[in-house]
Amino acid sequence: MRQRSLIAITAALAAGALTLTACGSRDSGDKGSDSGSGGTTVVIGVDAPLTGDLSALGLGIKNSVDLAAKTANKEDYVKGITFEIQALDDQGQPSSGQQNATKLVADKSVLGVVGPLNSSVAESMQKVFDDAKLVEVSPANTNPALTQGTNWQTSKARPYKSYFRTATTDAIQGPFAAQYLFNDAKKKKVFVIDDKKTYGAGLAATFTEEFKKLGGTVAGSEHINPDTKDFSAVATKVKNSGADVVYYGGEYPQAGPLSKQIKAAGAKIPVIGGDGIYSADFIKLAGATATGDLATSVGAPVEELPSAKEFVANYKAAGYKEAYEAYGGYSYDSGWAIIEAVKKVVEDNGGKLPSDARAKVSEAMQNVSFDGVTGKVSFDEYGDATNKQLTVYAVKNGAWESVKSGTYTG
Amino acid sequence: MNELPQQLVNGLLLGSMYGLVAIGYTMVYGIVQLINFAHGEIFMTGAFGALSVYLWVLPDGTTMWVALPLMLIGAILVSVIVAVGAERLAYRPLRGAPRLAPLITAIGLSLALQQAVWAWYPEAKSARTFPQIDGGPFHLGNVTIQTGDIFLFAAAPISMAVLAYFVMKTRTGRGMQATAQDPDTAKLMGVNTDRIIVIAFALGATFAAVGGVAYGLKYGQIDYKMGFILGLKAFTAAVLGGIGNIYGAMIGGVVLGVAETLATAYIADIPGMDKFGSQSWADVWAFVLLILVLLFRPQGLLGERVADRA
């Protein structure tokens, strides 16, 4: 009798757990619903963190790509082709990213993938896509090694021909922040913190190198553990180091509490980070003391570009629940680059998709060039965006405001 | 070295939080020899319980001095309901089963609770901000104490004193001690062991709830994953202090918290060790300490006689 009730309860629990898992994945099978003129359907895969800490950025990516696909369908941009998106959730985890990559490769209607958000996730996906000759365009990866090889500082070599990005790299973003701090903000003594992830550590390293070269001093450095929220020990070290600014290489879920705790410890100095902290959630998490904190982000502010007005208006009109966030414009352009490449391939093949469409789309991507949301979109010989504009933002009155835009020339 | 007092305070605060959660691990283990891995999630549900009271029960703009006691009651209610429910539905049916069965159940329960909050609590898919106490910070010499930390400073010793009184002086508390020593004999002597076990779960949940509110006040945000790492650390603290010993839980928590903080602050200053000194290495040093303690005192710092237990 006892045994039976045990089985019943285990079964109930298992059923419960399954229900929960089902709830958990309800976002991931979400396909774009506009089916336009009929004919062939091309799926654009999207891989981004749709749940968890980084979901604010990830959902912005997904919606923006969805908007690109819908716009192409509405305009009947590629004759005979209907675009759909398939968004998968990687939760910012490299292992999930690789699973998603395998899943997208297996679906023959997928001709291009936008994503992921995290450089570390991209590392786990690149080979899977490259083996299948499936083109991947990331709106957000900034680690230089992804396009220029691990020895990018000394000898550049492109590891994967199928990987492209519309975002600028840390090789530019870190030094850009260093120049702004040293030349414009007149900060001479920095405390550098990173989260040891591919993105954060890379950013911190390129920043430190440039800041030292300019003549600034590094008062101390620290690596935090992204799993915790207690940075009090680090905050005390920052305060006692006498630094006048903190550079943080990492993302907003940690940067928010870190900024808050540094200020609470009594160090009234700004925290500056890369595009990973350029999110409204950073301000929410860092609280009132975030005023004056800075972030660099790729490109010029989307709201200020004339080319972006249409995107912002369309995004609003489409009625997405979530904001397009830091990467909206880049995601739209990434999606549109895939659409352009597909168009080229289809037109070269007499209006039909060729049998080796994936390889052809990858090849066509190299020569894609169009005026996108973020300006001219095209790729150099490594697959990096040729548009190398960056902007410094500061927190004012509880929102990010652009301070200075520029191009880093080395 | 002038940052030492501040770092000790940082460590003490972090450790007190570990200690509050560790009490739940140690009490449940002491009585049923179950490592309740879902305890971190009971801590988490407590924090969300407090937030719910603030958001939906209290009128907007209630001052924290009024809101805090009510939030605390809400947190304790939610945690106790979850913990007692878990005991009744998931652990009690497995009481006679081999030890591994309830252990795996606890891990499953931990995941289920996380996902339940993730799926059904409004906007819990990313971190939610927790109300803060205005005012402060306070300065004592060159030590800064945040307003939110005052709660933790007061709550940890008070909780400890209440618990000690309860276990040592009350009839139920003595029943708990008896059950911990020998459940079968305790039953023969007329102790209602089922009731005692439920009380142990409920008490552990109460302290976890206090810890959950303290976490929210200290960091200003709570999320559905907050119980996982903290639960693991609290379990470590319980082992460090001697699992089964309630004072050991608090001592173990404080030792662990201070060790982590000091490792972050000072290891890097030792010549040649600068690579191993950052916060990302603090956990490594904390566990080195755990291993060292267990090598020389396998029963933990204040451990009970393990031999009785075989």
C-alpha cells in the first residue's frame, strides 16, 4: 500500500515537473506568424537568452528579427519567399547554445541564424554552424577572437567563414572607453573588474592596455564570481584603492548590484562598462546611486540616426511587449542581412532556392551591402562590421543618455 | 590594513546570512538525517513572500518601519507552508526508503520550486527589485554599515537566542533533542515524532525566511535562482560547523563568510599569489578551509559525537 502511494506521488511530481518544463519552453517554439504570399518558406533562426537574467536584451533581439522578417514579407522583398523566425532560448549558457545550434542545423528550412548575445555562447556554436555552412550573424558578440582568431593581437586569421557580426568588437570598444575616460572625463586612476567570461575579460583586457598606454594608472584589479550578489569585499577594496573610476567588463545582472555596493561602501566614483551593461535593467538594479555611471555601446544611438526612425516607429507599431534594448537595431540589420543574402541567391538562381542554398547564402553574405538601421551594413574580410562607430552613454535621471559618439581608429 | 574592520563586518554580515539558512539544513539533518537540498528554495520563496506582501497587501507608499514586520510575517508564512508541504508530500512518504531516495527528491523539489517561481510569479523571469529602508549609511570609525544591514545584524543573534531557548527549555524542544538522539526510543517514550519533524521543518523555514528578507534588504533585488548558490553555501556552513548542531550552523556560517571575504581582500597581497586572490577564487579558499577543518575535525567545528549515529 505504502509502495503504491509512493509511486502515485512520484508520478504526480514527475507530471508536475513536466508541466513546469513545458511552461518554461513556451517562448522557444514561437514562430513568426505572418505567412505572406506563399511559395517557399525560409526560416531565420534566432538564438538569444529569452529567459533568465539577460532576457531583456534577448527578447529585444528576437522581436527585432521578427520585425525584419515581417517587413520583408509585407513588402514581398524576395519574390516567392516567405520568411519566418524560429527563436530558441540559450539562457546565456554555451551548452544550451550548442544544442540550439544543432537543432537549427537539423531544420533544412533554416537558411540563416541571428545570434547569439553572448560571445561565450557564440564560441560553442560557430563550429556547428560552419560544418553545416549555415550563416550566422550576431548582433551583439564583441569578442575579437570570434572573427580574427585567438591570436588576433599578433596574427589575424578568420576561424569560421560562416560567422559574421554587425556589432563592433572589444578590440575597439575597450580602447574607446579608455580614451573617453582619460581624455574627456579626465580620469587617471582606474580599478578594473571583470567576470572572467569571454566577453568581460576580453573587454577589461583591451581597456586596461589602452588606458595604461595613454598614461593612466590601474589602482587595482579584481575578478568577481558572477553567481553571487555579494560584492561587499570587492567594494571595500575599490574604496580603499583611491581609484577615481571603476571599469567593469561584464553584464548588467552583476554590474547593477556591483555599482550599488561600490557606492554604498563610500566610493562615490562612476562605474563604466561596455554594451553588456547598457540596459535599462542596469539602472533598475543599481538604484538611485547609478546616476553618473557610464557605458559604451556599439554604433550611434538608434534614436538619433535618421535611418533608425523608421525602425523605431515600426517597432512601436508592431506592438511588441518588450523594448528593443541595446541590440534592436543591430538585430534588425542582422536579420535583414540574411534576407539580402537570400534575395541575391534566389535571384541568381532564376527565382528559386538552389539545392545548396546554405552554402550559397554564406557566400553571398560576404558581399552584402545595404543601408540599415545602424548605418551602412557590410562586412570586412574577417566577417566584422565595417561600421565602427561607438557611443558613450551616461545615466541621468534614471535613463541612459548619449554623451559622445565617435569612431575609434586605433 | 585599515580596511580590515570593514572587511570583517562584510564577512560577518555575509556569514550571518549563511548561518540563518544553515540552521534549517542542520535541524532537519539532525532529526531525520535528510539533506534538504530544497532548503535554498525555501529561503527564496520566503523572500518572494515578503515582496508579495509589500506589493499587493500593503497600500502603496507604506513606510518600511510599518511594512517590514508585516513582510517578515508574510515571508515566514510562505516559507513554512512550502517547507511543511514539502515534508508532507515529498519526504514523509519516503521516510522508510533508502537515504538516496529523499536526497534525489530534494534536488528535484529544488528545481521544481525554482521553476514554479520563474513561471508563475509576475515578472520573476529576471531579478525583481526589493523595497529598501531609507536613510543611512551609518559610520563607526572607518566602518560603513548600510541601513539594510542593520536588520541582518539584529535578526541573526535574536533568531539564534530564540532558537536556543526553544530547543533547550521548552517541552517540544526537548522532544526534538530526544528524537535527534534516537527516534525509536523517543517514540516509545511518547514523543510524537511526526509532529517533531514537521516542527523542525517549520523552524528551519522560519529562519530561512528571515534570511530571505535580509537578503532582499541587503542587495535590493531577489530572483528565482538566489537560493541555489546561497543554499549550497549554507549547507557548507552547516557541515563546517558540525551538521546537526544549531550553534555550529551559525558559527560555520560566520567562519565561511569571513573566510570568503578575507580571501577576496587579502590573498592577492601575498607575493606570488595575485592570480589566486580575486573574488572568483574566494569559493576555492572557502572550500580549502572546509577540507582542512574536516581533515582534523571530521565532525565539524562544534560537531556532535558522530559515533553515536552509526
